[in-house]
Amino acid sequence: MNDKLKPALIGGVALGILSAIPFVSSCCCLWALLGGLLATYLYVKNSPAPASVSDGAILGAMAGVIGVIIFLVVGIPVAYAMGPTSRELVFRMLENFDPAQAAKMRADMEASATSIVPFIIQGLVLGVVLFVFSVIGGLIGVPIFEKRKPGPPPPPNMGGGPGAYVP
């Protein structure tokens, strides 16, 4: 397995599942950051060479793609199924503050409640946000977790062949 694929898979699965769970998903940007950070941490921990910032960006992007796919496959159906329960919870909270506004919002939401299209559009927009935050998490992870310094540059070619050092 590719040395970046396993950490990205673990970070992406964590990102996708946590972003798809109702009520826990309200911290979706945090889960995306943590997914990118987790992928970078696992890579740095097992990598024989020091990780670069580009490694962090690649790991974050890979974790983001995996997480977004899981989120879309699991999260949209769950959100659609939980829609009536979530709407009722919002209506009850609004009724405590402004009953007239709650009644208007209930009428507006019930008119569009039968369509899955808003859930798909919202899922795609949220997927882009998750991807971006996952890349940011990967970028942040390298300076946090990578404490090794890159090795010295290779010595110049003194053998007299092409690319040889000539004083």
C-alpha cells in the first residue's frame, strides 16, 4: 500500500464519518481539520524521511477526497432521513423565541420538505468546504508533527563526469 494512502484513508474515514453523524456534524470544519491533521500525523510517525509541506498538502487532499466521498454517500441519506426530526427541533426552539417567525418558517420548510435536491446541493457545497479544511489540516500538521530536519544536501560531483564540480 502506498505510504501516503493508509494515513489518508484513516484520516478520511474519520473525517467522513464524524461529518455525517447528525448533531456531531455541526463541527464539520473541525472534523475536516482533524482528518488532515490525523493523516499527516500518521504519515510523519511512519515515514523514514522528514515530511515536507507538500506532503502535508497531498495527505490533506487525499484525506479530504476520501472523507467527502464517505460524507456524501452516508451523510446525505442520513440528513434526508433525519430531516423531519431536525426541522421539528428547530421549530420548537424558534417557538420559544418568536412564535410568528416559527410559523412562517414551518410553512416555508414544509413546502420544500419533499425534495432531496436541497440536501444534495448542501452536501456538495459542504463537501468542498470539507476538502479545503482537510488540506489546511494537512498543511498545519507538518510543522506541528515533523520535528526532524532534512539531511544535508548531496555533495557535488567531483568525479569529472557530466555535472562535475569545476573550481
